[in-house]
Amino acid sequence: MATFISVPLKKSSEVDLVKPLSKFVTATYPAAEEQADYIRSVEELNKLRKSALGRPLDKHESSLEILLRYYDQLCAVEPKFPFSENQLCLTFTWKDAFDKGSLFGGSVKLALASLGYEKTCVLFNGAALASQIASEQNLDSDEGLKAAAKYYQLASGAFGHIKDTVLSALNREPTMDISPETVGTLSLIMLAQAQEVFFLKATSDKMKDAIIAKLANQTADFYGDAFKQCQYKENLPKYFYFQEVLPVLSAKHCIMQANAELHQSLLAKQKKRFGEEIARLQHATELVKTVASRYDEYVSVKDLSDRISRALTAAKKDNDFIYHDRVPEVKDLEHIGKAALVKATTITPPLSAKFTDLFEKMVPMAVQQSMSVYSQRKAETVNRLVGTMREATNLCNGVLASLNLPAALEDLSGDSIPQSIVEKARAIVQQGGLQSIEQLIRDLPELLTRNREILEESLKMLGDEESTDSELRSKFSQRWNRTPSGDLYKPLRAEGGNFRSVLDKAVQADQVVRERYNTHCEMIALLCKPEAELTAAIPSANPVKTLQGSEVVSVLRSQLAQLEEVKKEREGLEVEIKGVAFDMSSSFLTALAQDGAINEEALSMSQLDQSYGSYSQRVQASLRSQEELLGKVQASHQEFSKLKQSNSEANDREEMLKKLASAHDSYVEITSNLREGTKFYNDLTEILLKFQNKCSDIIFARKTERDELLKDLQQSIAREPSAPSFNVPAYQTNPAPTAADPTPAPRTVFQPQQPQVKAQPPQRPPPPAFTPQAASAPGNPPDNQPQPGNPPPMAPPSQAQGPPYPTYQGYPGYAYQMPMGYNPYAAYGQYNMPPAMQPNMQPYVPYQQAPAPGQGGFPGTPPTQQHPYTYQQQPQHPPHQPYYPQQ
């Protein structure tokens, strides 16, 4: 009776995990040591998949351990890599476990770029292998019973988990083996078998009959639920697997009911309810007979049947002779209780006892994404603070340049170059002068063109693949049931649009820098000349030596020194701001572990305020100090200007010194902008190359998926009928005549002038009696000589002679056949014919011999001479045309 149901495993196609995962690791983790560790982990993951899915698995716990370890690793790695169709695209292909396919079409399979699909199929295989291991256990031992119950409950829990999660894990309709209906049914079957194992354990331990009866009744209920679930689902019974399972479920439902009735009858006997005992045993007998008559080829119930029969015989005998208790109806019996001792195992990773995460040091993708956003927020904060200080410094330099400070204080002689101008000219020459700026300006267009080419090529690849997908979708319509490329590429196209917008803004910024360079190019070139030429280019003016000891000059110099101190403090403050570092990964990991999600904005803003709040206050204090000093400088400069001797030469000289100071400041700023632009384009090139790789990877994955889908469509089209079904004519369905049937007579004898009227055949006369003399007459062959199957052509007699032609298979005629070996033409030899017909007859010529002179050949043989009694070929006529001469 111990017939247990196991589930076959799904088969998977090989997938290379190393290349795509290694590319992601290389792009995401630039640190060499960290990168090498993760790549080794990727290789270990690939080996683990091959061990779990790339070879036949033994029905042993060690094989199940490998499967569960791979499943645990998938659960651990899922949040750490961006597995999706438009990011890290890995296509997994699995075949239907129950569909064996056809000779030409192959079995049903599904390919999806979803790690959730891979997890679902691996868990299905784990449940299937657990059911196979349980079915191989020795149920005569306690260890075997415990192991079987454990694995059946694990299988039930795994199938139930798939039922709850498969639709959310996949973005399309799953194959029938992992559909919620199928795995729900399998979960019920596994739970019923686990309960049956507990029933066997209770029976072997000889527990109380009341307990055993409740266990058996609960088991019968589980099997009944599984049978109903399996029977009433539309798609399940079409599988051969479930066609084999249905009888077993029905049989076990009856067997468990019979066991429950048997043990309840023993309990009734103990309570002196002998009528109830007999009623329950009779019901058990009926159940066992049903199983024996319907499901004997699946389940053997001989031992149980014999036991029930012996108990029923003894109970009847005792009741008839001793107790005379009334036997109640089955419907009047008290219901047997139920006791469920099994529960589906909850699927909570890790399931493997030996699991260790290969990517333990790698943070989840949610943390990585939060870290990325935090880095952007941090960069924005730093840039805002640094940008504010730089703008203030540029404003300060501009104000001083407009006041010709400090050159105006240094140029009291009126004919020498101010020391500040000399230092600025020397600084420009040291930085490369005009040549360095012009080289940077020439490099920018090349860098821009390279970035545009990379971006346009990436978007072109997406467009080409999308157009191909659209063509195939219009061709196959609903059969092309994969995600449309237009929907899938929306994030990539949005990202590409952002890159294009960034490049457009960069072009505008480059144009502003170029215009500013053109404005100050002449003065910058003057600062690059030798000191003698620079002195000659600056106009001379009358000396103002009377101002050298003036208090105003001293105040201005003090104020300018204070401004220089403010600018130096800003440079140090900028270095401090850029050096602030804080690892937010621990905070994000803690939040993810506690809440299951990360509120990145709240955590990031709190940490940024804490880290940069004091620096923001110091920047604002620096700005206020600069504003106050500039106000004082402007007031002092007004007094200084009043004291100076004003003339046109002095004004020209002062204007020239202002332009030179402004040219130096512009040179520094333009050089900084161009170098930043060059770095920006180079950094953007790396980003665009990653974007291009991402596009090429997803297009390659889509191409692989497209080829697989086209192959499946071709196979499904090949399996479809080429034309609609039609009704075959009845005469074509009859079997062909066998060798034992007589050969049909040639349809060449008919009267075209006579209307075709179906004649009623006369009764067949008995075979004529021959005397020895008649048999030995000349020209009359002996009886034992074989007669030819076809008679020679003959003229139509005046009336039908002899029996009608027999009915031949395939040609509707008369309803009886000629007996085997009987020759209807034996009585009409040449010398036994009626006298009126003998002169017209020619001697019989066998078919193999050449026709006699003047006689037409048989059908298919051209006649040598038309005989006056040789008849024309009969045309095709309806099937009811009789096959003998008509009058």
C-alpha cells in the first residue's frame, strides 16, 4: 500500500554568470583588492550553479543540500546586484517539468531575464528532489519515517511558497508546472503524504486506536482535497503526470477512510458497540473493494482487505450467536475525529545548514543606491559652499581691479611697473601663457565630438533593436509576448537624454569661456612679454611722491592686507570642506535591517547638516568680513583719489594697470575653467562608455531572448495543423482488401445503350454436381486444377446466368461474400455452355500468355485486333453499379 508520489525535476539551460557579473563588479568597485575578491566570489557562484543544475542529482540529502545552498545564495545576492532587463540582464531558460514535448516540437520552455524566475525554478527543484528523497526512505524504520515526514513537509512548504510568490516574481505568465494552481495542488499532495507517514508511525508504534483513526481520517481528508484540487483545475488533467496521480489520490482517499473505519471499529468493539463495529467494517469492506476493482494496478490492498474481512467475519459471527446487536446505517454512525500532525515548512532563507554568503562584504543594492544619492547630496553641499567662497573671491578681485588696487599704491613714482603687475606677469608666464590656454581650447571640441559619437552610437543601437522588435511584434502579434523594447528602454533613453542635455550645456559654457578669452587675449599677451616691453606699453605719469607718507595710503594698505588674509582663510577652509568624510553605509544597513527600507533623504540630510553645519557658518562669516572690508577699501580709495594729482596721462596709466590686473585674474579663471572642462569631458567619456556597455549588454541579452522566442514560435507553428479539419469520406476509411479476399472483377462489362438499373440478384444455386465423365471431358479441366481468378471477356447473355458477383471491400454491393476456394465459373466451361453461346466464345487464354489472334487483351494490354465481341472500357460509375451484365 506504500505508494508515494514524487515530482520530476525541471531542466535548465546553461548560463554564464561570470562575464556579466564581473563587468558589473569592475565598473562598480574600482578598488583592486575589493574587485578581485568579488570576482572570485562570482566564479564560485557560477560553479555552484553548475553543481546544482548542470548535472543529474542523486536522490540523496547531499544533492538537496547543494540545491538549497544555491537557492540561499540567490536570495543573498539578489539585493546586491541590479538584476533586471534594462540593467544587469541575465536570461534564464527552464523547461516544463511535466511536459515531455513532441518529436518535432520539443517540450515547453520559458526564458526570462529575471532572478526571481531562477529562484522559483530552483526552489521547485528543491521541493521535487525532497519528494523523491522522501519516497526512497525505508518506512519500516523510525529514522526513515522521520526523514520522510521531514522532506514531505519541506516539499509542501516550498510548493506553497512558490504558489504565493510566483506571480510577483515573474513579469509574465509562468509555465504550467510552476503556476499557482499546479504548485498549490502539489503542496496539498505532499502534505497528505506527510500525514500518511505519521499514520504509519502511529500504526507501527501500536498507539491507541482512537488516535490512529483520527490520523487516518485526517489523511483521507488531505488526499480528498488534493484530488479535488487536481481534478477540477482545467489545465492539470491534460498532463500525463496528473493522469497517473489522480487514481493514486482517489485510491489513497478510500484506503485511509477504510483504515479510519477499521480502527474506529476496534474502538467500538472495546465499548461493546458490536453493531457499530459491523457497520464500520462493512463500510471499510466496500471502500477496499472499490479500490481493488478500480485502482488495483496502482495500489495493492490485499493485506488490508484480508484484515478487514477477517475482522468482519468474526464480528458477524459473535453478533449473530451472542450479542444480537442492531447494525446501524453508515449515515447514522458518529463522525470520526481528525488530528493533523503535519504543517508545511516555512521557507525562510537560509534553508541550507552549510550556507555562507559569497558576497558577505558587498552591501545591498538599496544601500548602494542610497550611498550614491548621498554622495550626490554631499557633492552638491561641498560645491555650494566652495562655489560661494570662489564667487566672493572673484568679486573681491574684480572690485580691487576696478579701483586699480594695489597697483595704485605701488605706482607712486609714475614711471616704473608696479610690483603686483610684475608678479602677475611672472605667474602667467610660469603657467604657460597664451599657448597653454590655446591648447586647452583646441582640445575641447575633440573631446566633445568623441562624447557625442559614443552617445549617438549607443542610442542608435537601442533604436535599431527597438525597430526589429516592433517588426516582429507586428508580424507575430500576440504570440510575441515579451516586454516591448520601447517600454524596456525608457530609462536608458531618459539617461541618454540627460547626457545630451549635459553636453549641450557644456557647449554653452565653452562658448562663454572662449568669449571671455577673446576679450582679455590682448592684455594677457602683453603680460606674457618681457618686462622692458611691458614697461614701454604702460603710459608714464607725473610722480605723486607727496602721497608716499600719507595716512590714507597706510590705511588702504592695511585694509588690502586684511582682504588677503580673508582669501587665504578661504583657501584653507575649502581644503577642509573637501576633506570631510563620513561612511553612511553602516547607517543605511542598520535602517535596512530594522525597517526593511531606507529613508535616504532623512538620514542623508541629518548627517550633512551635522558634518557641514559649522563650515557653512564659517563661510557666511567670511563673506560678511569681506563685505565689510570692501566697504572700507572703497571709502579709503575715494579719499586717496582726491589727494592724487589728476591728469590725462595719469588716467591712461591707471586704466592700463586696471586692464592688466583684470587680465591676470581672467587668465587664472579661464585656465581653471578650461582644465575643469577637460576633466569634465574625460570623466564623461568614461561614464558614456559604461552607458554604451550597458546598452550593448542589454541588446545582446534581448537578441538572445529574441532568438529563443523565434525558435519556440517556429516549433509551435510546426506543431499546428496546416489546414482545418475535414470529414473523410466513409469509403476511404474502410480497410484495404486483404490477400484472402477474392480479386475484384474488371469493370469493363456494361451496356451503354441500356439504362443503369439495379437488378435484384437471384438466389445463389447450389454448386453443380459433376460426374467423372463430365469432369474428364475434353476441354473441361479437372476439379482439383486451380481456376483463374478472372473470366475471359464474353458477350452479354440474354439473362443473368449463375450467381451474382461477390461484394468487394471498398465497393458497396451485396451483403454476402463468396466462400473461400469456390469458383463460380467452373460450371461454364467451353463445353458446358448453352449451345447458343458456344459459337461466340473463344478459347480461354491465361493472363500470363499472349492473347490469341483476333482476341483483345485484358485491361492494360493493347489489343492486336478488335474482336467483334470485345467490349469497350467501362467509364467510372457510381458505387452502387452492379458488376454483372445487364439486359
